Amino acid sequence: MEQATELVSDWLKKDRPFASEKYIGNNSHKIAQEQMRVFIPTIFPTALDYTVDLITLATMYRTAWTPAMKFAVSEMARLILEKYPGINFMFEASEASQNDWGAGFLRKQ
């Protein structure tokens, strides 16, 4: 946690150049804790069984913002398309989000 707090402190200095040292000192640890929670982006129910309707799955496929969510949703879409290939227009790769979000400042740069 100490290393994460240090990374957040460095990030805050770059992202908020007018923030005071007091603000950075008081908030770095809290922000680091909050961002560490982002590392668990998907919660799988017991037995990895998840029920979702098609419109929700298509929306999740297009907007998934973390690698874990993208993988989980892509696998669900793949299984649906194996059974119903005629709805492949709902899961166009070009429509999927190309950006990852979350805890970017905690990644090594």
C-alpha cells in the first residue's frame, strides 16, 4: 500500500499541479485505497453462472472498460454467437471499446 500511495502522490502532482502538499499528503492514501478496489472489476456469482439479456450483453460488450470485463463479456458473446451466429451484428469488434480505464496511474509507466 505504501508503494501505491507513493505512486498516487506522484500522479496527483502531475495531474493537479496547483494542489497543495497538504492536500496531496492528506488524500494520497485514500485515493490509493479506492483505486486498489478497481482491481476487482467483475464479480462472478457462484459457479460462474450469470444471466443477462441480449441488449445488456451487447451494451456491456461495447462499453467494457477493463481487461477482465472485456474478457468475460467477450466469452459470453462468443458462446451466444456459437449458438446464434445470425446476431453477429450485435457484437462487432470495431464497436467494442478500445480503451482501458481504471487505476492507470498505478501501472508502471
